[in-house]
Amino acid sequence: MTHVVIIGGGPGGYEAALVAARLGAQVTVVERDGLGGSTVLTDCVPSKTLIATSDLLTEVESSAELGVEVPRDVRADLAAVNDRVLRLALAQSADIAGRLDREGIEVVRGTARLLSAREVEVVEASSSGQEASGATRVVEADAVILATGAHPRVSPDALPDGERILTWEQVYALREIPEHMIVVGSGVTGAEFASAYNGLDAHVTLVSSRDRVLPGEDEDAAELIEDVFRERGMTVMGQSRMASVRREGDQVVVTLTDGREVVGSHCLLALGSIPNTVDLGLEDVGVALDDAGFVRVDRVSRTSVPGVYAAGDCTGVLMLASVAAQQGRIAVAHLLGDAVHPLDLQKVSSNIFTSPEIATVGLSQRAIDEAGLHVDVVMLPLATNARAKMQGVRHGFVKLFSRRGMGVVVGGVVVGPRASELIHAVSLAVSASLTVDQVADAFTVYPSMSGSVAEAARSLHPR
């Protein structure tokens, strides 16, 4: 029986474990903090739970347009919200633990490091949770999968204190809605939290070092989101780079590189992520890392050392839970000799949980331009959609890209409420290389938001 040791119990680790067990392998998972990893315990699941409350309040704000009168003082109890956030995170972690247990997978609470490509030193956490006092053993492995994730980047000039200066893992300790939340960083994490706290009725200032929010995303989508942010009272500071953050009593002061200062009650640092690849013995074994410390992998999750694979945020390939899980499944399929479909980033769908959401799949406009591809593009505003009108939706659109002359769908963007659900139809089209005519010919419900996907496809009918 093949023995697979997996270091890390996040999506990349636990999905790999489940597949390996079903294929007949003996599996040991070593996890330091809890099954589900940061995705479940401190990142994706908690943040989207918080955002769900924020989205509800945003909908309530616009209820008058639908003929519903609500009291003006409707507010969230942030203590209750965060208690629910943490409770759901622990419940999800417990569900994962149950799944692994039912498959006969050994789970070790502790840390691990490679002694060689076939030997893993495991330090078990004691019953008190202190790693140093736990037992140490060497586990023989036929293959190792690294799925150790990443953690928030901080700056020496902006050190979190867990009370007023926070990383995105620390915000769930807040008991009251911040009077003025300053969010530093306008990437996906920064934009999501800025949107969430804005919806919770905090005054929000978003500090962006670039000329617009979400600089790596579709330009039309990013411009729409920035317009919505400003419309809802958010202060968006473009081309404003943080120099330092300091606390002064019950206030925080964010100093910019041009000397300006922004004063608020709290500051959330969204400065990116650092891979958890230190003290794993990787360099001694010969596992290649890039300049930022991420594990180098190929499309079937192999590292530079035979028998050692890696999945998830520690690889820096595309920091999404869905990609981590797929990398883990691919790694197991490859090492156990099962059918393998190498990772294809051109078919990955992703979502930004701002309000409205931004969902994308396939080739972006930037990728199309850089490759010099000939494509046809259509963008339909949701404001013309009958269902959107009924629900009072004013912001959003559906955009499709198709190969000119062939009509094959190669990418798409959906901006709107629950775009994360609407993008699936476009994702199927991209994954299966469907033509716009095939997408248009599939029936949609009337009225429905998804009708705009079919309408956009009809607009791209090759002539």
C-alpha cells in the first residue's frame, strides 16, 4: 500500500487526502492549526460569512425601491456576527474532520518537516496544544504533498496589534462596528473587506497604491466597483502608497509616502500573502523555491524533487481554494498512476465577493490583448434585464469573449448580485469549448439573470 504524507490540512491537503484514500493509499495528514486550514478557519469561510451579513444590510438599504419600509436604525450586532462567523468556521472544520475519519485517514495535530524525499519528521502537539512538548517521530512516506498555505504579509512600519491595527485573520475579534476603518491595499482582499465594512455602515477609506481598485481584474468591472464604492460613501484614495501605520490611543494614523496622514479608528492591512515554506526542510532536500519563497511546481503539482508534490497557496500558482483543491487532486492522481488532467489556468473561474460581486472565467481582456488573439466581445448591462429590474438591481453586466470566425467562448465576466453562481454557465462553455450558438440555444428561465448570458451569446452569433 502506498503511504502518502500530506503536510497541511487546507483544501489542497484534505482534498488530496480524500482522493488518495479512495484510490487505496494509506494517508497521514499533519495539520498545525485545524483541518480546513486558513481557508476555513481564518480566511475564506469567515470572510464570506461576514460578507453575507453585509450583503443583507445592503439589500435592506435598497428595499424602499421595492416598496418595503424598514426602520432606519437597522444595524448589525458585530459581536453576534463574529461569534457566528467563528462558530461556522469551526463547524466546517469539524465536518472535514468527520469526512477524513470516515475514510480511515490518520490526522496528526502538529508540525512536520522533510528529512528526505521519503522521510518526514512529525512533532505532535501535546494535549495542551504546545508543539514543543509533543512527541516526535519519523514517518516513512512513498510520496509527500506540501499544502502548507500562506499567511498575511505585514510591514515593519505597520505591525498589527490585534486591536486597532489588524490583518484579515484578526478582524473577527472585533465586538463593535469600527467608526472609521482604513483598509490598506486595494487587491481582492482589500476590496472585499472595504465593501463588507461599508455595508455594515462603517465609514471606510480604501488606500490604493494603484490608479484604481482591483488593478489585476477586468477594467470595466473594476471601474464599476469603484464607482459603486464612491456612490455608497466610501473614500477611495488612488495612487496613495502607505509608508507607516501607528496607533495613538483609540485612533490609528496611516502615513502615506507623500506625507499625508489618514486618521481612523481601525486599520486593516491587506498587503498580500507570504507562503508558509520556512522550517520545512525544503532547501536541505532540494525542493526549489522562487524568489518570494513559493514552491515551484509544474502543471501536475510536481516539485523539483521526485516524489514530493505541492498544492495550494504555498505554490503561489493562483491563490484560490478551488485551485488548491484541484492541485491536490491532480497530485494524487499523478503519484498513484490514475488518469491525470494537468491544471489549466485558462479554465479557472473565480469570484470577488464585493457588492456587487465580480466573477470571471477563462481568458481576460488583458490576456487576449497580450496574446494578440482575434476575439469578438459583447457587454450587456444588467439594468436591461427584466429580473434585475424586478429586484432593483442597477449595477452589473455580463461580458463574453468568443474567437472571431469560430464563435467559441474563451472567457467571460459577470458583475452583479451572486455573480459567483451566474458564472457557472460561462465556465461550462469555456471548459467544453462551446460556441456562442450552443450557449444561446440552451433554454434559460424567463425572467432570470442568467437570461443575460444567453442574450450576450446571441449577440455574438458569427455572421
